[in-house]
Amino acid sequence: MGARGLEAAVVELAAGDARESSTERGHADGQPVVILLGWAGCQDKYLAKYSAIYSEKGCTVIRYTAPWRMIFFSETFGIRSLQTLARQLLELLFDYSVENRPVLFHVFSNGGVMLYRYIVESLHTHKPFKNLKVAGTIFDSAPGRRNLRGGLRALATVLVSTNVLLKYFLLFAFATTAVALRILLYPLTRFIHESHYDALLKVPSRWPELYLYSQADTIIKASEIKHMADARQQLGVSVKAVDFSDSAHVSHMRVYPTYYSNLCTTFLYDCVGGSPHQ
């Protein structure tokens, strides 16, 4: 179900929201809303598997994956096209009358992180969103720095079924642009468009964060995720980081389904069990 231009957004309402029973609605009113932000090129059928972790617990779930062209090209050129999508996602909470419930973000890879960066900015700069109660954030295989090799691998995966000539043209265009604007000239361009990694290092949010990563990840380095977790913890954020050691990029749940699900639900309950964080 799409809304406000978010044709790819899917909203799964909790059982009580879809019925007239006041008892069921009262139960649903206390349940969290989980927003899943998919990795670049993620198909909804894969994101739906993560959605089930939360919907089975009675949560309302919103899942969305930003267009890969925006992730790899608009952001690389410094075009903040994801900013509008971030605000539209938050507006969905009001559209479905769930804005008073605690919100958990579950963010996948740098594709999800880029969108999350603008969501956090909107939460702190736009008046309608300042009263939203964020319970916490789970990062899966993210965030990572300006890693050209990892970025090329991720883009190649997205373009796997694309015409060969177009595929290599897009890879070349991405590589040259990334090297020029996001690596060589970054000391200057960061004043115009700071990288998502550097922006997240110092965002003012202080709700709990859970980092799920792996030493075997060839897209985003485990050391970069660990550095982010340590930096956030030094700012006073409640942080937990779990190294799956041998699972590939955004494949931790596929390899360790029970362990992964338990980590997510335990974190959710820990965050919601206390006072909401803002």
C-alpha cells in the first residue's frame, strides 16, 4: 500500500487496528510501530521476512526501500532527493493514526542508512515530528564509510540482471563520480553535503542502538560499524553490538534466524519497556 508518493511503501497494521473491537484496538494502541528501511535493490518479499518478526508480536510495520538510483547516484552527486522521502515516511505515522506509539527503526546497509539520516534530521528540525517517540534503532550491516570497492560490489549486485553494456557504464559512472566528489574532493564537498557516516557520528539522537554486523561482510567493513558503535557509546548512547562472524552482508537472519529474531525482539522490548526516548 503506497501513500503520498511512496508507491513502494508497505504498511501492515496491527490486528486491533483493522477491527472495530475496542478491546483489540486498546491493545494495539500500546504496541510499537516498526519502520524497516531496506538495502539498495532490496525486493519487498525479502524485507517482508524481517517484517514478520514484528508483526507476529502485534506491531504495526512500515517497510520501504528507497530507489537504488537515488542511493547510488543522487546522493553521490550531493542531491538530497531522499530528504523528501524521509518526511513522507514519517507522515505515514499520522496518516494511519499511529503517531502516538513508540517507533523502532530497523535499518539495512548504507541504502537504509542514507534514508535514516534524513529521518533523524527531520525528527529534530521539523515541528510536526518532534513529538514522535522513538524507542530505538537496529542497524543491520551498517553504517559504512566511503568504501568504493564495497559500493561497486553493492551496485553490481543491484544491476545483476541489467544489460551488460549499461551495467558497466553505470558502474564506471558511479566509480568516477564517487572518487571525484566523495573521496578526492570530500574535504571541500563535505561542507555542502556531509557523508551519511559523518552525519550519523554526531546526530543529537540518544535513543538506544543495536548494531548487527559480521567480519565476513565484503560490502561494509566490520571495523567501520564497530567504530560507529563505539563513537555513539562515548556520546552516552546505550549501544549493543553483535558480531555474527561468518554471515555475509545483510544475511545474518538467513544464517542465524532464531538468534537474529531473538536479538531484535529482546531489543524492542527493552526499549519500549522503559520510558520512551526522544
